[in-house]
Amino acid sequence: MRHRVKTKSFHRPKEQREALLINLAKSLINNGRIQTTEPKAKALRSFVEKLVTLAKEDSIHAKRLLTQRLRGDHKVAAKLYKEIAPLFKDRNGGYTRIYKLEKRRIGDGGQQAIIEFVEYPGQ
């Protein structure tokens, strides 16, 4: 039974699942938009929105936490709090959007989706 289970497991151990979300988040922060499967996009949304909320807080502690949660990637963390977080200073949430694509992946028929930031200068 799934009583009080909030996260999707993706049939992976905890470390692999966290690494997957961190790598997807880094790609989203660097590119502004990525294409992935729909369940991964939905799991990524909550992870990234927490990072953006943390990046909006302009303090040394928040910057260190961002770098820690992105596994020491200083460049991605700096891009998040210098370029992306100021775009959302007046927004209280809903920093990302998910588009479901009609085409399915050829190999296994997985439902594809695009996740992107709502306001991103490169779009």
C-alpha cells in the first residue's frame, strides 16, 4: 500500500533517484527548457521550485545551501541566484510549466513532456 508515500521511486534506489533529479535540475537551469518523461517532469517540478524559492533569498546561507543541494556545482548555483531568481522576485510560486507532448517515445511508449521556466530570457 502507498499510504503517506509522497515521492515516486522510478524503480531506483534513493541515491540514484536523487542524482537523477539533480542532473535534470542542472540541465533545466542551464537550458531553461528540457524534454523528459511526464513522471520525471512532475517530480522535477517540486525539486526545482524549492531551489528557486531558496535562491530568491539573498543570503550567504541560502547560496551555500543551493551549492550543497546541487552537489557542489558552483556555476549552476550562481546562474540560479544571479539570473533566474531575480525574474521571479514578485512571484510566490509556479516557476515552471509542463507541456505534455502527443508523441510517445518509440522504444517503450513513454509519455513525453517539456518542462520549462515560466519567465526565462532565452525563450
